[in-house]
Amino acid sequence: MSKKQIILGAQFPGVNNFTVWSDPAAGSQIAFSSFRHFAETVERGKFDFIFLAEGLRVREQKGRFHELDVVGRPNTLAILTALASITNHVGLIGTLTTTFNEPYPLARQLATLDILSGGRAGWNVVTSPGAFTGANFRRGDHLPFRERYERARDFLETARSIWQGGDFHVRSPYFDIAGRTGAGPLPQGAPIIAQAGDSDEGRELAASHADLIYSRHGTLEEGQAFYADVKQRLAKYGRSRDALKILPGANFVLGETLEDALEKQKAIRLQQVSPKNAIVFLEQVWNRDLTAYDPDGPLPEVDPDVAVEQLAQGRAARYDNRLETARAWRELAEREKLSIRELIIKVTGRKQFVGTPAQVAEEIDRYVQADAADGFVFAPHLTPGGFDEFVEKVIPILQERKVFRQDYAAPTLRGNLALPQAWQPVAKAV
Amino acid sequence: MTQKSTFLVGFGLHAGAHGDDPDWRGFWSGLIGRLDGAAEFLTLEDRFADPGRDGLDAILLANWLAPRSRDIGIIAGAPLNVLEPFHVSTAIATLDYVSGGRAGLLAQRLDQQRSLDAGRAIGALKGFPAVDPPSLDRDALAAAEVVRRLWDSWEDDAVIRDVVSQRYVDGEKLHYIDFQGADFRVLGPSITPRPPQGQPLVATSWTAEADLALARAADVVFVPAASDLAGIVAKLEGDGPGTGPKVIADLHVKPDVADVADLIAAAKTSETQGARGVRLILTDPHRQIAPVVDTLVPALRTAGLVAQPPGGDLRSRFGLPAARNRYAAAA
């Protein structure tokens, strides 16, 4: 039996503490030369796609702008269209919210990207927190939290009917629009749809509508469980198991030897979690001002404040139960004798492949062949050279193992991902 | 004081100009290759919701053209009434980064029919204006103000990368714009650092029916050459000579470009009436590009009217001063 082919996405280093700015090799986060270097490198490495995250409001902590991490990004669709102009094969997937966009303008922009890239456009469909991000938009906080997935689904189906070209007329719970578009049919039929939500609703939306899932399941076992769960949801929508690809986010650290790589990993984690950043992370759970605490000292004895509004704004809320999280962290810190900073380094780690290029290639392959993933979306810690070594050393090994392409086989992203043709037209909601 | 600058020549196209050509990419790629270096600027009008002819999104097309060109200024159109000013601001800022300071925004005022079409395409939404001219004009002014304030919402030296204090950015140099208009509010700051020009150029097309404040708020106004140019220039310079926006005269080029002598005469007349340059409106670029680039533009230069493109960022070519940041503390 032939082996599964690995899918690789390249995330441009994002607006968060994983992107290391204090390193001498860290370049501009905004200069076009950085994006050009990044895109040309991953296209040389035959990556399936470039992936951009989204943030529509500068993050805040305790009512002030968060100063410790990289911040500042271009407009997602604009930079992807510029990259379409200087590349020929690599896919271009942007994260774009359904909350602060409207179907006709966004569908038309994605159609423009698909046309100008010759069929390489992709859309990671997300929803946004209401009031905080809404303060930058005309409609403001217009959507009850519980309805965000319903609007997303409705939005996506509305976009599909626009992508069919010609007359569109949608009257649905969230939209009442009409017009006639001259764009279409699109090179890919429709852009690739990715979905990132991990909740039951998110998984269901992915199973019914998406081509890719960007997931967060780090270990082999978690990955396999998620993979099995999502793939079994496809049948009820009449979709084959191959119609949806599962791609966890991950990082890598390469070294001459395993020990060398582990040393580097340690140094990178220290750069990512600066002393002040450790306190900021702790404040997200404690929801109190902890600036008086020593990052190299023990965890606070005081309990989290569950009464007031959260101090951190513009981040995905990851800690639903503050008291429970605090209890678990204290236990871990006591058991392993960890300082605040050491604990944060431990608990905020993402899936990392660490080792020599051969070890990293083998491990990636193992995850994919064991159905913990169909591939990965890698986010390096440096802009713009974060993929240089990976492309030079890891990609050739994956190619030798015959689990990654020698060259692009298809002109479109859909073709390179080996996805079935664009979805069948759905019944228009009229 | 009037700043003397070169008489400019540019081209006016819309983002559906590929017409029936099935190879849209080939058309635009070929076109920008011909235009780059031949003129100072190109405007790309957006045909948002124009039934069946809505074509490409003009700002995205501009971002695709920018890396394929080296010199030409690219002024991308957007009907602000039906878009989010935040998205427009970051997209034009991105164009300025991608083009290395050659970006501009053409703030489009749709006529009544197009406004109705555009309104139907987005639906009736809170925070968007009613479709009557006074509401639309008031909203367009507000939206353009938001776009501009967002460009200034990061000071140029906001990114500090200070290892000692562990800070990447100086929060004191990011600013809420806190704009409150009649229909909507935008808090800011932008997510995109201040673009290379600080303030990419903002242009608009003259419409007699429009609120005069719209044209006065722009850096550049395109006025039909056949209209009362001198009168309009005077109206725009309400606060004295040199205070208004730069006026560029629109010259419509006939499909066969048989009117070179007439166009040169019209350009000369417009200069005497106060225009700072001409925009050649191309209605059929497939046929017109070659004669316009090979014959008309060289003839304008031979007539001593237009110099070779002087280079520099787009603002400086139009004789606009370096943009001061409204939020930066005075030094």
C-alpha cells in the first residue's frame, strides 16, 4: 500500500509570544521583503500553502496595549494578493472573520484572490469576539455570542451562491442581499475552506463545509482521537473521508544532534516566555495584577479573581475554569519544583518536533501515517528566515521517503491538496 | 505659498477593464508592464455591485500589480459607503508597503443607481448610511477621516524592540482614534503600522452635486477638463491660493486615439486653468494602450508639458508635503 502524502502549510510568524523578536536574526514583521523571503522560501520547499492568522484589534492587558510581543500585521487579503503576484504554485490561505465582514464584499475579494492567483485562494473561516473587536467596525458588537457559528454557516452558504457567478439572491436568517456578479466561475470553483474551531459546533461546521481543519491536538493519541472523531462525521454529509484534511498547528526545532536541538529549544522557549510575559500569562488565569510577583519565584498563594471581567483582551480565552486551572498549575509547580516562568514555559508549549532533520522528518511522517494528522501547519519562531533550514534539510528527507512531492503536480491549491472537485452547488436559500 | 511641481500625466482605468478577455491575469500583467514608467500614476476604479460587471476588487488588484511594477503610483478605488473603513485603511496601508510608497486611495462616490445596487448587495445594516445623497456624503467624509486617522494611529517609531525592558512596542506611541460619527464609531488603533508615506494620497473625482467638503478633504481631485476648471479650482481653494487639493484634469481618450493634437491642446488649456496634471481616461485599453503609450504620452513630453517621471513617493510627485502624524507629540 502506498504511503499517505504529507500536506504542509507555512504560517507566517504571528502576533504572539511564539514569534521571537529579541533574536538578532529576527527581521521586520511588516516589510514586504519579509513576506517575499518567506513566500519564496516555502514555495522552493514545495509547501502546499502559506497561512495567515487574523487579529483585528491590538491586544490589551489591564486596559493598556500589550507591549511585550510582536504586534502589527498587514491586511490579510491585500498581502496574500501581493504574494500571488510573486509566486506561481503555493496556496494562499487567509484567516478572515465572518463577524466583521459581509458576504458580498468578502466573497468578491476571495474571488479576486482566486482569479489573480490562478486558483490558489483559501479561506480559514473564523468568528470574532464581539465587543472588543467590534469597536473597530461600523456594526460594532452586533452578534450574540451563541449565534456566531450560525452566522458563519449562513455566511459560507451565501458566499457559495455568490461564487457560482451570475445572479445571487439570498434571504436567510442573517442576510437579505441580491445582485449579479460577473466574476466566476472561479479557477477552483470556490476557494479552499479551512476551519479552526475545536468545539462540537466547530467540528460539525468543518465536517459539513470545510476542506481543511486547522487543529491544536499535539500528542499522537489526542491527534488520533480528534482525527477519528472528525472523519466519522463526514459520512452524514455525504462526503468521503478524503474530502477533509486535518492539519494540526506545530513548531519545529532543528539541531546537529538531538541534544543540540533540545538546547536550542530551551533557549527559544526562554526567549518566547520573557520574565514579564510569564507574569502576563499567569494574569490571564489569575485575572489579577501580579506584577509584584517574582517570575523566578513560586506561584501566588492568592486565588484567581473570578468576579471581574477578564484583564486580557484580544486573545482566545483558553481558561474557562480559572480556579481549577490555578489548582492544577500549583500542583504541577510544586511537584516539579517550577518557578512561575518555568511553569508557563511548560504549560504554554505547543506541539514541537525537535531533533535532527532526519528525526524531525521521521516523526512528522509517523504522525501522518498513524492517522494523527494529514499534515501540519508549521509556524516558525523567526521572521522571515524561519523556514530556511527546514526547506534545505527536512524537505529533501521527506521527498526521499516518498511522502512529499518533488514538485507541484497541479495548477491549483485544490489540485495539490488532492481534494475532490469543489462542492456540489447547494440549494440556494431564496 | 504654492509649491511648483511637474505637470503630471496618469491613466484612468476601472478594475473590470479586462472586458471580454478570458485571460484576466495576462491582460493586467501585460498592461502594467506597458504603463509602468510611462506615467506618474494609474487610478483603478472599483465596480462594486455594478450588475454583471463588478469585476475585480480594485484594492486587491492594486496589491497584485504593485510587485509587478517599479515606478508608477497606484491609486486604488473603493466606495467607502459600503465598506468597513478599518479594512480599507489596512488594505491601502499594505499597498503602500508592497509598492514602497506608491499607494493612493480613490474615494469613490457612487451615483444614486449604483448606490442602490451596492446597498442591495450588502443588505440594510446598522452602521451603514441610508441611500440618499446627504447621508452618503456625510458618511463618506466620516469614513475617509477614519481611514486617515488609522494611518496615523501608530507613530513611526512605535516598534522599539527593547530587550532591556522586554518590550517590542511602546504603547505610548499607539493611539486610539476614537472616532464618533453620526452613523458609526471606530476606536482603533490600526493593526497595521504607519505606512511608508505616512498618509498615502487620497483622491476623489469631482461631482457637481456632491458636498464640496468631500473634494476639499482630498489631496487630489480629478475634474473633467471640459468643465469650468478655473471656477472649480477657485472653489476648492476657499482658504486662498495653494490651500486646496491638487486638481488633475480628466481627458477622455477616443477609442482610436486619433485626437492627439486636440488632447495636447486640452492639456495645455487645463494647465493654464490651474490643473497640476492630466489623467487620460482609457475606455478601451485593449486598443488604446499602444497608441497612448507610444504616441500620445511622448507627444505630451515633446510639447514640453510633461517631464520624465521624477520618481520619489507618490505624495512628493504631487507636490504634497511629507505627512505629519496628527498624534505624534510636537518635537
